[in-house]
Amino acid sequence: MSTLIRQSVQRMTGYVPGEQREAADLIKLNTNENPYPPSPKVGAALAALDGAALRRYPDPVCATLRRRIGERHGCGVEQVFVSNGGDEALALCTRAFVENDGAIGYFDPSYSLYPILADIRGVERRPVALGERFEWQMPAGYAAALFFLTNPNAPTGLLYPRATVRAFCERFPGVVVIDEAYVDFAVESCLELALQLRNVLVLRTFSKAYALAGIRAGYVVGSEPLIGALFTIKDSYNVNRFTQTAALAAFEDEAYVRETIARILATRARLSGALERRRFEVFPSQTNFLWAKPAGIAAKTLFEELRKRNILIRYFPGRRTGDFVRVSIGTDQEVDRLLAAVDSVLGRQTAG
Amino acid sequence: MSTLIRQSVQRMTGYVPGEQREAADLIKLNTNENPYPPSPKVGAALAALDGAALRRYPDPVCATLRRRIGERHGCGVEQVFVSNGGDEALALCTRAFVENDGAIGYFDPSYSLYPILADIRGVERRPVALGERFEWQMPAGYAAALFFLTNPNAPTGLLYPRATVRAFCERFPGVVVIDEAYVDFAVESCLELALQLRNVLVLRTFSKAYALAGIRAGYVVGSEPLIGALFTIKDSYNVNRFTQTAALAAFEDEAYVRETIARILATRARLSGALERRRFEVFPSQTNFLWAKPAGIAAKTLFEELRKRNILIRYFPGRRTGDFVRVSIGTDQEVDRLLAAVDSVLGRQTAG
């Protein structure tokens, strides 16, 4: 081993994001991006941005955007933190709230970045196995310095009821980060917990409902001391000028976001029904993706066959996840092509 | 103390960037920004960017930009890392190359972020005092896991000769990060050391010569194992779509950058002479700022008086730095207004 690189880093393999191939005619349903473009107000705001102003550093504390977020959620600007994508906020939490001998908890399965964040921080992973049907299951007396709770969960798409989450947060001795990346597609949110409980942060993102994965923006809401700790350790100018401008424009255009969400939910219902008619076991999604167990074909084979047909979905190997695929909700046209491809694969499969 | 927040974080105060006031008629010479706008090709590239594409995640590994950087510097794409501003790269180095019982070294004075990065990482600071005239001075046998070496140095503007830096790197047991944020304004670079020595990384930024502080982009060049370690621990999508596009456009327009640099160097010479005629002690700058000891007035007073006149320069309190001011090179017009204001302050001072 090299003596120059930290031992724990040499043992690691980093996070591998879903494939970001950019081919013509590619149907990309593998990273839960929004199939619709961002609000037209984003383009207008960016066009109005003075190019010469790029020579200046951005506002280091994103004051304008944070004030608007605080107003929407009914909290002060000191209770809002803006990050370079949700991932930056998650990583900052591991450095703000976990001592070197602490542990980081999360459900298994959930966002596959969490164990890697524990490795990067060089502290113990303390996963909690979900139930057989991926339902909430928490051992009595479970503790950690930090718990990452994706709600609705990924890759399962399931929503844990707020009452369950509240009861957990109220007795958990460390910080709970409720990662609400997909909450805009769900029937309820846990945001009030971040405003009421001193150990809870809620994380939101502009990558999904706001259709701005390309700009990297997320935000965290919570008690002032926890938010203050994130400010203390963040990079000086973590969010650039474009991102602050684009996020603000998208955030203000609530009507557009609502409309986009409604379209995605309609397509989600349609795709869910269509897969069920093909005897897939589809979990009740509260997100912009479906978690489903194919019928008549192994999940991995389906993933590979679709990939050959220029359709990317997500497959997570492993004991808990290897029988399932995760499919992002695309446009209706994309979903039609997906279903046709699934039929073609299953036909061959049956014939072969 | 809270039991939720890491003890070392509770003891810290974060980095305080130079003031980012945005008032009309403000002369901002406090954060070493470029007084000229970025290349017009940046604006053109951004205008050509498809707004709808913002719904997609950016390229997680910045492949195109890294390839072009590698070509320019004569190294492979695996030897180049692109970061969300130089600061992100510095922070990543503290997590990639320093064990929990390791130490981080840097000169005192140099970039005031370094000790804070050591605090954030929760490891020992191991500063090395520069000589009386801020010249290179290194104790025999000095060691650390990581050494941050700003060259040319900030806030002093002095360049350490490459031969001196090479000799240090060749015998230093840890990783040396040569922070060349200001190298475009200097007569020589240490980039070849990053290509020849396995323990050396060179950091560059788009914030200064390329006039793109607002987009947050920096890059690191060095041996493949060190660069690979940064990739292992970085946030999944650390550099957004705009930033990759803008940085590439600016990087390709070498002629424009050269012209901008030439203008800044001419103004630097003029301001330096003008301050010397006012009996300021001006250090020979190899950067886009001057480090100077005012005559006939305390540095802090000059800073405050200029601030009242809507001119921001930088003042660093402390035993080593408290007698000096750091002045970014502005346009000729800004420098004229600065000099007039200095004369006005000195006049009152003399009268008062």
C-alpha cells in the first residue's frame, strides 16, 4: 500500500453513479431524472445573468435563495443551508455530526451512497435491515451518531409514515437526516419534524421535481445549531452563481413544478398498471420511479437486454436487491417504448 | 456543548471570505478577482447550452475538460482532477492523504483557509513560520502527512524558486499540494514537479486569470494514484453542467487570457510604483495583488478609511500580517480612484 494515501481510502471503491451515456435515441430511465425540462423561467433568469459578473465570487451563503426557502417553509434563514447538490450536504453531515469513533446508520437497502460516505469519513457503518417487504423495522435501542433516512425510500419507492419517523427521531440519540429527495412525488413530508425537533434535518433537492440535476443544488432545513455546524465546515463558496440563479427561478415557479409532478404521477400509475398486467410485482411508489420484480425473466437479464436496446434502467446486484429493477418514470412516449421493449425481451425469452 | 455536533466543529469558527458586498460604485480589490470579464467565448458557449439538458446530471468525471487540460500539460486524463473551485480540491486532499493522527503543514502566513481545513479534518496543524521578509524558511527534518504550498504565496505575492520547491518535495515524506492559484501572473510554474514526482499535486483555478470565480472551477494535476484517491472520495457529481461548459470555453481561449494577464501585469507595475512613491513598502508581486506596508498610517486604519470611501481592500490582523494590506489589481481606472482615495486618507491623516 502507498504510504501517501489514507489506508481507508485505498481499501475503498468510490460510488458508481448510474451510467451517464449521452447517445441519440437513448431512453434513460436509470438515474431518476425528470423527463421534462425545468421551468422556462430558469432559462430566462440565466439569459438575464450578466456574463461579466462571473469574474466575481458567488454569494458564499446563498442569502437570497435561503430567504425564499425559509419563507416557504415557515422558518428563518438561519435554519436553511444550500448545498452543491444533495450529496454535498450528506457528506458535510458525516463531518459535522460524527466523531472519529462514531457510527453512521441507514436502512438496507436505501441510497447506496450512505455506506460509502461512512467509509470516506472513516467511521463505522451501522446498517439496519428493512423487513422482508422492505417495510420499516428498527431494533429496540438502536443508536448511532447519525442516521440517514431516505423517505420516500430509494430504491424501493416506499414511504414511511410520518408518525413512525417522528417516534424514531424523538428517541434516537444522534442526528437524523431525512433525505426527502423524492418527497415532491409523495403524499406527505416530514419537514415539520426538522422545525420541531432539535436533532432532525430534512434534505431536499432541485434534481428531481425541479428538473435541475445538471445544476447541482440541494438544501437542508433544521435547527439553527445543526445548520450552523454545516456552515462552519463547508467550502467557502460551495454554490456557484448559475446554480443560485437557476434554483431560485425554479423554486419561484411553483405552478410549473406542480404540473410536471402531476404528469409524472399519471405516467407512474400507467406504467405501474402495465407492468402488473405483465405479472411484475410492482411496489406502491411514492417517488418518480418504480421498484419492481420482473416475471418470467431474471432482473439482471431484463436490465441487460433493455440496455442492448438502448434503454437504461437501474439494477442493483446483491441479496436484498438482485431480484428487482428500478425504473425512472419517463415521458409517456418513453414508457411506451420501454413496454414494447419489455414485450420484445419477454417474447424472445419465452421463445429462446 | 451539544452532544449532536462534533466537538472539534463546535470549537471552530469557519473561514470568513473577503466581503462580497455588491453595491453600485463599489471598488472591490479585496478577493483577488479579475477586473476584466471572462472570454466572450464563455458567454457564447453558455448561450448554446440546451436549457432542457439541465434536467440531466452532469458528466460525473468531467471527461472532456480533463482531456483538454491533460493535452495542454502533456499528461493523461487519469492525471487530472476537476473540482468545484480550488477549495473543494484542498478539502478533498485533507481527507484523502491524512490519517486521523496525521498533521497538515503550511507556511505562516499563507492562505488563511489551510489551518481551518486542518480543523475541519480534526487533525494537527503544523505551520512553518516564513522568514522575517516572508522568504522561504524550512526547518531540517520537518515532516507532515500533507503540506499546502501556495506558490506564488498569498497574501505576500512572493514566488519561491522552483529549484527550492523541488528540493523540498524530493525529501518531504508526505503529499505536497502546490497551490498555483496565482501562477498565471508569475514568471515560472512548478507544474513539471507534479508530472515527475509521485508525491506532488499542482492545483490551478479558473477564478483568477480566467476571470471565472463565479463558476467555481479548479483542477489538480499529479500522479495517477493520488488523483485516483481524489476521485474515490469526491461527491458523485461535484461539478455542474454550466461550470464544465464555461471552464472549457475559457480554457480554449488562450489568446484572451494572455491579453488579460498582460493588462493586469501592466497595472500591477504602475500601482506598485505609485505606492512606492508614497513610501509604501511594496513586495515584488508575482500575482494579481500587491502586499504592501503603508507609510504614515496604520494598515488597519488605511483599510477602514478606504472602506468608508467604498473601496474594499484586504486586511489580515495578526502579528505577522497586521502591518500590511493586500490590494487586488483592478482596472487602471479603479487603481486611479484607489490612489486618489489613499491620498485623501493620508491628507486627512496628516492634517488630523
